[in-house]
Amino acid sequence: MSDARSNLQGKSMLRERLMWIAWPAFMVAAVLEMMVFAVLDPDTLSLFGERVGWSRYAVYTVTFFIFWGMMMVSSGLTELLGRSSVEMNQRDLQVLPEPRR
């Protein structure tokens, strides 16, 4: 029973940590999107010297997901680097059975 409970708590903690990463990243990506496109017109966007040819909404969407992904990487690294050495080295050690010979 305690194994199931600790497994459930572990999954709950994982979800909580993922939200610590995803939600602030989402908010920063939204603000960054507004700031970038307040200055940049998506219709004049060019890539490698040629016009992109995407609709405004496609440019907004792709750019938002790029920003969100990059902010999630940043938040994830911050969360990882904020862990103590005890948290980093703490693992549920499972004894594996001896291989048959």
C-alpha cells in the first residue's frame, strides 16, 4: 500500500514541477510575443532572404510555440539548478535480480 501511495505522490510532485516550468514559460512567451509583434510586422517577415509566405496567424502561432519552448527550457534549467545535492542524488534504489547463468 505504501508503494502505491509513494508512487502517486511522486507523480503528483512531477506534475507540480512541470507546472512550475510550463505556466511561467507560457506567461513570458505571451508577453514576449506581444512585444515582438508590436515592433515587427509578420507580413514583412523574411527567412534566409526570401519572404515566408505564411498567414499572419501562422507566424503568430509558430513564433509563440518557439518562444514557449525556449522559455520552458529556461525554466526547466532554473528548476534543475535550484535543486539541492540531496534532491539530485536521492533515488529509489531498486535491487535488480542476479542474471541467470
